[in-house]
Amino acid sequence: MSNLELPPLDAVLADLAEYVAIPSDSRNADPATMRRAADWIAGQLDFAAGRVEQTAGHPVVRGEWLGAPGAPTVLVYGHYDVQPTGQESEWLSPPFRLTVDHGQDGDIARGRGVSDDKGPVFLVVAMLRAAIAQRGGLPLNVKFLIEGEEEIGSPHLPEYVRQHHRELACDLVISADGAQWRPDEPSISVASKGLVAFTVTVDGARDDLHSGRYGGTVANPVHVLATILASLHRSNGSVAVAGFYDGATPPSAQRRAELDAVPFDDDLFAAQLGVPETYGEAGYSTLQRLWERPTMEVNGVTAGGRYTVIPHIARAFVSCRLVGDQDPQLVLEAVDRHIARQPTPGVRVTVEQDGGAVPAYRIDPAHPAIAAATEALSAVYPEQEVLHAVIAGTLPATTLFERVLGAKTLFFSFSTADEKLHAPNEFLRLRRVHEGMRAWDALLIKMADGPHRLQPVTQPETHPETQELAQAKQ
């Protein structure tokens, strides 16, 4: 176990409370609020020439500590933006006030962003500050890229990364985003699902029509939309769109056996979600569907209201989570063809892509970073087996980093999937703060030296502000 003396939990929470108090909802906050959040975390990176750099949207936070010549270089990625709060009346405490509570989940800190992703990022920063103060340096070179648009699909990150690819060059990206599977067992995610989303719009009459005066004389866009949405799936839960599964190789017998060995209680899972039973594509267990199979889900439908009209327009938002070698654009084209074949007399139907399309991501379980991370977690949780899990959500930055920087991404977050991410009453288990710090410290040490050392192929460029910081300390 590391000999690093960790900062007191109360001190960490006091700082984190300041961070959480900045309502950096990237969907709704004004630019000044987003800049305030960026400035705050940049200020914590004073040991790494932390700074805020503008993009075409919300700014990014950059920094680097490059005091280990010849050692590997890692890029720590995370985000300072958060999701909208949802209905504030559903929160047990104000969403942007960090509140410590003691309940069925143990000692927790509650507040928007505390688990996704302000808390997991800040614990890394706090650990590195402590390590430099006590040891005079780090075992390898560390760069930082903390963005402000992850929760809206990172629309401006690709351009920024392409423009700064030389400065961001690294041997590995380590993501502080991407929750662990469950709180009662350590896990490392070796994959995340891709994403393509689209809106189906059905247009009917020019205006909403009185349902008594015009009922039975024109096609109702809601009826047509309902028929289209129902056609997307078969009764056994599989997707009925021809070509949808192209590139989605079913899990091997070995992988099925591995997943079957993971403790998983279907009844408990359903009960925790408040549903009578689990449901999905036939022929696969719930965990196999969650981790290894693509999905198509209707996320929302809008039309008319609780008044007696025939709506003139009906819309549905649909998202597909992808696996393996599924091509997001080919999936969208398959959906378009499928919907074009549906009978839609009396209306006009369009399908439009929403946001960027992201392919699935995977890192080889044999990658040295996975081995180092497994040993680091085992050092913190010596009596528990480290599980190789899959993030059923999508992290767009992973495939971007691989494509532009040529670097794989290791997920190493200390939030967990049940901590109400994106929902009211988001929380972080307090024990994970120091557990996460110890694991990050062990991870960097193991990556810098020993059997799982990263092979340094990157010659890190020194930013002028980093040079000034080093000169000032001499």
C-alpha cells in the first residue's frame, strides 16, 4: 500500500462543496457560469500550469506536469459540466449545495455533479497535489484535459483536440469519467457502447384540428407515429430493422460463461428499478444484453396534449446504443429505409439525426494499463476480485482520442453506476474519496515502473506556461 498521506476528508469536501456550488449545467447555464467552473478547477491545477482555453463552445481546462524525463505520459480526462437538475422538488436538499448525509447507502455527499464528474476529477487533482507536496514530484508525466460539454455530446471537443494534438500527445488517456459497475466490488470497464440518435417527425394538417369536427377525415400523426415506433421491435424484444445488427457479433460461449459467473439477481435488479420483471432481446441474460448487445430505445414522444385536438405534428426521439463494429451511420441509414417502407398515408414523415454519432469503444483486456489498474484496485480492495465490466453508456471522447492521438483510454472512475447520475439526488459515497486517491496513486506508480510499465513513445511538448512555472520554482 502507498505511503502517501492523504488530505483529510473534511478538507476535500470543503473544496468540493465550492466546486459543486457552481451550477455548470452545460445545457442551460450562461457562459459566465461555465467560465467560473472552469476557472475554479484550473485554479486547483496550479502545480501543472492550470489554465482555461477557449473553444467554439464552453472552454476546456488544460494543464501538465512534465517533470519525469523519459517516463511515460498520461492524459487525465474529465469534465466540469453537469446535467440539468430535473425537478428540484424531487431533491432532498438543494442540488447545488453539497450535503453530507447518512442513509441506506452509507455516508454520502449529495449534489449535482458530485459523482458525475466533479468529485471523481477533483479527487485525482487533490491526490496529485498531495503527492507532489510530499515527494517532490510524480512517477510519470501527467497532462490534463477537462472539458465543459461532455453532457451535451462534446460538440466542440473534436476540433479542439485536432488543433492541439501535439500538445495533448500521450501514451495513455485515463478517464476520471465512467462509473464503476457496483459499489460492492471493484471493476474496470474494458468497453463502452456507441451511440446514434434520431428524431422521427410526422407532419399532418397545417394546424391542430378539433377532434370532433375533423375526426375521421384526416390521418392522425400520433396514430402513424405509434405504428412506426411499434414496428421497430419484434415481440421477442429484438430490433426489427433490417441491417441493424450488422457488425454486432454475438458474445462467444466463453464470454457468455464469464458473464454468467458474475453474481447478478434479476429479481433484485427489477425490484430496485421498481418494475415487475426484466425484459429485453430473447436469447440473452439481462447482463449479457446490458454489456454485449445493441439496443434501440424510444426516449420521448411529443404531440398535442390533454385537450381534444388532432395534433398536426408528432415527434419521437430514439437512441441506439451500439456494440462491436456497428457503424452508426449505417445503422441510421437502415432505420431510414425501414421507416420509409412503413405505410403512412395522409402524412409526411422525416428522420433526422440528433447530435454526433459515436462508434463503440473497446480496450484489450491484455493491455498493460488494464493489468496495472487491476493491481492498483487489488491493493486497495485486497479481499475482492476485480471485475472486467462494460459501460453501457457512451463516452464520445474515447474514440476521438484513439483516432486523433493514437492513445487508448483507461476508465478509472470512483463513482458507481447506482449513484443517481443524471437524476435528482445524485450522490457520492464518501469512502470512495480516499479509496480512489490510494488507487490512483498506486496506478501511476505501477504504470511508471515494473512489469506493467507503459512504454513511453511520446515526447511531451512543454507548454510555455509550464516552462515559466518550472523556472519560478528553481
